[in-house]
Amino acid sequence: MQVLYNNFAATLPFFIRLLETCDFYAFDNEMTGVGMPKVSDLITFSSEESYHCKRMAASHYNLIQIGLCLFHRSGTVGDVAQYTASPFNFVLFPQSMEEAGGALLGRNISTDIVMGSSALAFLRRHGMDFQSWVYEGIGYCDEDQARVWRDHWKEQRGEGTTNAVAVEKGVDGDLFSDEERSWVEASIKAAKELQQRADAAGRGAATKCVCGLKMMNKSASEVEVPGGREVLLECQSSRSAREYLTAYLKSHLPRVTVTYRRQGKMFAGTLCVFSEEEIQSKVAKERATQDCDELNSLGFRLVFEALVKSRKPCVGHNCFMDLLFLMAALDRALPEELPSWKARVSELFPTVLDTKYIATRVDRFPLGYFKKLNLGSLFENYGMQSQEVKVSLPLGFQSYDPLTFLTLSRRSSSGGTAAGPAHEAGYDALMTGTLLLNLLAEMGYNSVADAPADLVNKTSVFNSLYAVDLGRADGDEYTPGERGVLDLRHAAHVKWFEVEGCVTASGVNNITLHSVDKERTIVVLPPLQDCDPKTIEETLSTRFSHILREVSMYKPPHLA
């Protein structure tokens, strides 16, 4: 389901009801960039160094989409677990100063848009609708901005203390000048006289029926008030005087309202009296409009708060960066140190599962079990229906159904396959949650609640040999474990496939290559029972010295 500015207010209550009853949710983000210019983020970095680089990017760029897919277990048919998935694709656009009313709030709550060229090309290549993003994106704010907004709306509803205290003190004292005080007193007098005339006209329009009950010859809104229902006030430039009059009328004469119209540097005020019925209708409409404005001013922050409140298991794929972006935009400034960030994640999301981390655990899935570890390739191993898990989409969510993709591909002039809209956050969230269920099922676990503790609260880090352990403040997991890792130095012109060929020619399969720079490559070898790292090191040094300048055992940062 696409969620945009126009349908956000109507969708939010429905989303929250589904969230309250779901078993878990999966999420995915799309951003305007992931790498900082002129900032190196190397595979050889420690988890702390990687955090610092990625923290800068998450604080610099923007969110474009957040996909959330809510999974409900509906039972078991035979040996197949049945789930219903409800995927939402929220399109986000940061609020501007003018649209957000920053001047009214007395502070700048806008966010600049920073777009990386590579991210722009990536999103364009995958069919990102930039028109929809700019014109229909949902606003969002962080914790501090949300507090400012809520204080503002309390004042607007009369729940704040500022206006109440000012009205209680009256017009005496140093708050107003003599001219302002005279204007306020004259305006209040005019408002009282207007209400008295309206009350008298209402009584005059009443007659007694046979049973003695008062009946109106006309509706209250049709009763003519001598002198009219409106009174023009003298022009006033003082904002405090105008606000005081508005607050006084709301507190003491609720049937009389005042509106202002700018005339140069001054404001012309108009008093208007209403019947009780008209006031109730007017208040109801104003409250509905205000509630909608408040909801849209907070925007996706309300969804974030609902996720945190739910305490439901949170599932991502390679989601370290996703969590950083989510928290930078919607929570607060990211902590400078990794342990502090881990503690904050644990407060917000007590249970996090990462499908990339789970799929790379060689003690759970042997090397080579999955040919590729990107989300789309892993999902294709299972699809929406496997031998152990079936995921279906309820009415209203058919846009991500495989039959929809098949129909679209068959009707398109270019033909194609039934592949889904990869890199649309809502669809990626659907794939992520479905993948988790299948990975757990292959390991013999029937639900997310049964996931083993050693797979929970550990996230893969993009371009890193470490997985961040959210449950430990002082350490992270070195993903190669006991496997050997080689550090290869070579000329800049040596290609990736040449380096790979040298290693495989030494009799080793199921290797993983990571480029450090143009002249350096890290090679993660299979488990020790499958090869001897020292032998491979010697073979590469002697047989391929014309390609590899230097071969040595890699020493990770935590052991250096």
C-alpha cells in the first residue's frame, strides 16, 4: 500500500491497529545517499570506525521511503505455516520552514535535502517517482521537533498555560501600553454588548407552546440581531493585545469570536456572535481540522512512536545503516560513540533480527548454500510460498502480489519476468520478513518468538567484517570467526577476477573477496577443515608473484 501525504491521516489508525496485533514487522529504508564525499569507509575498519563513518552519512542525507510490513500468523495447514503480510510503503519528504510554520513556532524546524549523485542514479534506475516524492511526501520530525509541535498544538487548543495566565492577570500591569490597554478594554466591552443584543434577540424570538415549553419561531442562526451579528474594531498592530483579546473571548465569551485582517502594518478586527449550536458545530470543525493539521505536522514521527511503543520484534536485512537513518531522522542526534548508540537501540527496539546476518552464519548455513546474499537473491530461493512457509496478502495489498507482477510483465511491450519492484521500501520489507520466516523454518524454528538467542540483536554492517552486537556494549562479532583471512597487495591495474582466479587456482572454493582499495584485496577463506590458510598463503606467494606483490595473513583491528 502506497502511503502519501493525502492518505496518511486516514491510513495511520488502520496501520496502528494492525501493528498492535501483528507477530512482528519488517522494515527497509531508501535514502538520498549512503557514503560521505572524501570520507573513506574501509572493510579493514573496526566496528567503531565503521560506525563513525556511517553515522556521518545518516546525519547528512535524508530518508525517501520507509517500508513497513506487518506479519500475522494465521495458522498451519499441514506442515506449512500460514502468514498474512500487510506491506506499507511510506513516502517521506522533509518539512520546509514555511510549510511547517517554523516562524509561528519561533524556531527553525526545517531540514535541508542532500542528494548524492550515485543514490540519485540508483533510484532513477529502479523507477523512483520523484514527482510523487516532492509533491506528496509525508513530513516527519525528530523527538525535539515533535515536542515543539505538541506544545504549539496545546496552546492552540487552549491547553497551554501562557494564555490562561495572561487572561487571569488582566490588562493591568506592564504587559500593555496605555493605548493597547484602552483598545483591549473597548473591544471586550463591545463583545459583551454584542452578546447581550444577541441574547435579547433570541429571547424575543421565543414563544410558548400549549404545553408550556419554549419553542423557537426561527432557528437560532436565523434570528436577527439588532445592529447585526458583527462589530468592527479599531485597527491594532500589537500582537500581544490581539492574542489577549482572542484568549479572553475564548475563556469568558465563547459565543463571540474575533478574526483579524491585515491592513498594512495594522490589523483590522471583526467580532462575530454565534448561537450555541453554531459554536458547537464550529468548534467541532475547527477541532477536526486542527487534529488533522497536528497529525500531518508530526507526520511519520507518529508511526515511529507506535513502533517503539509496540515492542514487537523488528526485522531488517543488512539493517545497521537502516537503523542509523531511522534514528537520526525520527529520534534524536546519533551518539558519538557506538556503545551509546547500542544502548539507545535497545531502548527503542528490544528485539532486532537481521536476515543478512542470519544467512551468513556458516554454522547455520554452510558456505555456498546461498549463491548470493543480497535480499532479492535470497528471497528468490523461497518466494512467497515454500515447502514450510506461505505468505499471502490481504485485500488492499495486491500491488505486491506475484500475480500482479506477472500480469504487468505480460502486458508490457518489453515482456519480462514477474519480478517485483525491488528497492521500493515496502516491497523490500515484505521480502525481508518472508525471508526470515523461511530461514528460521530451515533451522527448525516455527516462529520469530522461537528464534535462538545467538541470532537476535546482531546486525550485519555493510562493507565490514564485523557484525554489531546490540546486546554488548564492549564488543562485536568478527564474522570470519576462526576462518583464515588473507591480505593481498597488487598493482592497481590488476582486475577483480584475476585476484579471484589466483586464489581458486590454489585449490580453494567458496571464498569471499573484499576490495580495500585499488591495490589491496582481503580474501576470507573457507573453514579451517576445508583448507590450510598458511599453505594457501605460501602457494599464492610463490606461484602468483607476478600478479600479487605481497601475500600475508590479515590481522583484524580487534587483534592488532
